[in-house]
Amino acid sequence: MLESLGKRIQSVRKSRGWTQARLAEALGVKTGTLSGYERGYRRPDVVMIGRIASLLQVSVDYLLGREADVLQEDSKGEVHKNAAGESAGAAKRDPLVDLAIEAISELSPEGRQAVERFLTYCRESDRLRRDGVSQNIRKSD
């Protein structure tokens, strides 16, 4: 999956006319870090994948190889449809995602680490809560 992710980042970046330096600067990372993502020997975290997708105007699913085609807006702002015939407007993104992407770009490295730890904590808490509920249901059956 990493190789595919890197190739897709590179392909979309180039199709948008962005240099590695320009995208790296917009992401707040070094060019070498972005190069590592594109070559597949570094793995961007979930937040970084979201930021890359947002900046390059593609879906995270596309970058991860779950979606075959890039959804693109043309110069008139019209959305091209993917192979399944779904437009980009078909599934609205949670506004919290946009807020997170905007806020994270302004954070210090320490602030970014704190956000990552908090999200990991929330995800794990939800998982434990779901698992606890599932176990209670099974025990009563």
C-alpha cells in the first residue's frame, strides 16, 4: 500500500504542476520527508494523508488506492465524475476534517504531537467502549 500511496501522491502532485518543494512547504515538512513519502520508505500519518489529499484536491480514498479515479475540478469549478459515476459532492466531508486540517497547519511540532496523541486516545477509548458493549451483549445471550 505504501508504494501505491507514494506513487499516487507523486502523480497527482505532478499533474497539478506542484514541485516537491512547493508541496512540502505547504505541508510544513522538509522536501526529503515528502520524497520519502513518494518513494515509499516513509509513511505519512493519518493527519498528514488528509492534509496531502486536501492540498492536492483528491480524496483520501484515492491516495490509499481504494478509489480508482481522481475527482478533479476543472477551470470552471465543475467536478468530473469518477469511474463509478459519483461526483465529489455525492459524499460530503465532515466539517471537522476541514477544521482539523486548517488548525493543524498552524500548530507547532509539539502541538501536532499533542493532537495526534489525543486522537489516538479518542480512537482507543471508542474501540474499548464498543468492545465492552459487544462483550456484555454476548454474555447475556
